[in-house]
Amino acid sequence: MDVKISKGKEKRICQVTWMRIMDLPLVIMIDILSRLPIKSIFRCKCVCKVWYNILYPDPLFVLMYEKRSLKFPCILLSEGIGEHSLLELKEGYRYYYGRSKRPIPLIPKFHYPPGRVSLVGSCNGFICLLNDSMYIEKHSVYISNPLLGEYFEVKLPEREISVNQVTYGFCFSEVSREFKVLRLVVREHIHVSELKIYTLGVGEKWRNVGEIPCPTRYKFGQVIVNGALHWMYHEENDKIYSFDIETEKIKSLPAPPGLGTPPWILKLAEVGNCLCLTDDKSRWSANIDIWWMKEYGVAESWTKDTIMVNSLPRAFNRFNINPILIWKDGEILIQSFRCLASYRPESKRFIWVKVYGDVSVATRYIPSFYSLKTIMGENFQVTNVYPKTKIL
């Protein structure tokens, strides 16, 4: 319809058609929802049945979210007693000032046996947990997707009287796409360890890899670089041991040259796909050294970054400096006991990263909406307790 106006010009009235999000093609709708923060995703699941079915377990949504989560990983915060929460590191979030970001508490508490529950490792959205009982015959191992509230208990080999110590590791092979639980057994009066491997989704049997000459102490750790799991022995500071996740072979790598620090003080980590070793030195030293293996396996590629002790935040303990990951603008996220801070290498300054709640252990975590049944099989019995995530 045309309407004449006073200046002699004609103005055409156009009818505007409004489109609802539900009118969008399904692929576009899934793409939009996969870009949301975790807390918003769980809220959207409560909007309607259509969104509930899209957000879980639609394969396209799970795949789209997985690709984007690699760019913005989370920090899995643990209080050390089986209670976990997630802190998202989304671009543009302001962690340094104002109201701090509130982590997403993951509930409910799993039905663990009595005792302290510790994190063995985290791989592609799944975590491995150990019930740290003081008695070897009573400990338990669990695999969980904390985001979905799923978990199951791993069936362990029968107890052997001669076993003196048991150590566990958790890793993922990028080649075979298999998750593996490592079990290193140390027997009384024998200095050679025995390694067994349990592959998720491949029966319930532990494969005996055989005796290995390299020792470990308490646990393997979570340092995975170049397709291998790395750790250090508490009596050696000149070498780093590695377990190739695909070939299941063990070898050693050279540690940084000239280390005079006792090995139990050194801390190994994976930061920016590089092996990283923190040397806190002695209590009288004015600096802390962070070593980086720039070229994997090459001894000459170790480079050192020095942090002055007087630049540490007041609440930081110099003997508990744990680099976690490299994030915005090349800053290094570092934990010290219950505190988080971001270190800027160029200016050599620390800035607080404020979060609610206690932080006992902070671990890099890639969130995933894949169910454990995608690995173990649809008929596998998985404990799934509702509600999966508490929204605050």
C-alpha cells in the first residue's frame, strides 16, 4: 500500500516478518546453542523438549561443542573430597576486578567408599578418580564425566599379598582414540615394577604389559605431551620418564641441565603443549625457575624463565607454584594452594584470578557432552544421577 506525504514524495510501507529462533533450520539452531557457556546450556535444556533433545544427546551438538571447547578450556576445581566445580575461561570474561566469576558446582556427590578421593587424570572430558584408602585392598577407581554426572567403578584385579604399592594413571591415545587406565604395581623387596593396562570399552580385563625397570612414586601425574604420559621419580632429578600411550613403550628424557634441587621439590607440568618443570630451589633463593622444553626430546631445547620471589602475590606459597595453562594474551595461569593468579611473562607481574569457593586442586579440563556409554557401549551399566548440574 502506498501513502502520500506532504512533501510530495511517496513512502512504501513494508510489512516486517518476525522470525522466532524455533523457526530457524535445525543446524543453525544447534550451531547457536553450541556457542553458549555451560551454565546457559543447562538452563536452555529446561526451556522446552525440543531444546532438551538438541542439547543432549544430539550428536551434532556434542560434536560442535567439542570443537569449540578446545579453544576455551575449563579449569576443574576440586576440594579433594569428591566435590568438583568448573570455571570457564571464555574470551572477554573479566576475572581480575569486580564481581568474580562463580564456578559451576557439579553434583551430586558420588557414592564413594569412605576415604579421600583424589584426581588421577583428566582426558577429553572424562576424569579418573581414586579412593585413597590407606589399605591397598580397599581402594577403588572410578571413571566419570563430571559434566553429565555419570560414573562407573572400574573392576580391579584380585588383591595379591605381595603387593606393596599401587600407582594409577589415566591417558588417551589420539591415534586409536582409546582411553587407558594404567596400574603400576610394586612388590615387596623387588625394585622392578609391573605394569597393567585397562582399556575402556574393550572388555573388563587388565592386560599385563610386563615388568618395567623405571619406578614411580604415589602417582603418574597428568603430564601428557607428544602422545606420552610423563613423570619423575622421587630419587632422580636428571631424567624424566615417559609412557607412549599408543605403543605402550617406556623411555626416558633428559631433565634440564645442572639441577641441584632435590627431585621431590621439582614439579612437572604440561603448559602450551610443552614439557614444563618448576624449580622452587631453596628457601633462601630470590627466584623460582620455570624450564620449558621447546623441542620435544631435545635436551638443548630446555629454556629457563625466572620469576622473582618478591613479585609473587602475598597469599602465594613459593614452594607450591603449579603452572596450569597458557591463556589470554600469552599469560600463564598458575595455582598456589587455594589461590589462582595469571602471570604475565613480559612484565613479570601477577594478577589475581578471583573465584568463589575453595581451590584445593586446579586442573585443565576440556568439557564434553559425550556420554560414557559412547565409549563403554549402550548396554554398559553407568550410574547417572539427576540433577546433573546445579544452576546458581
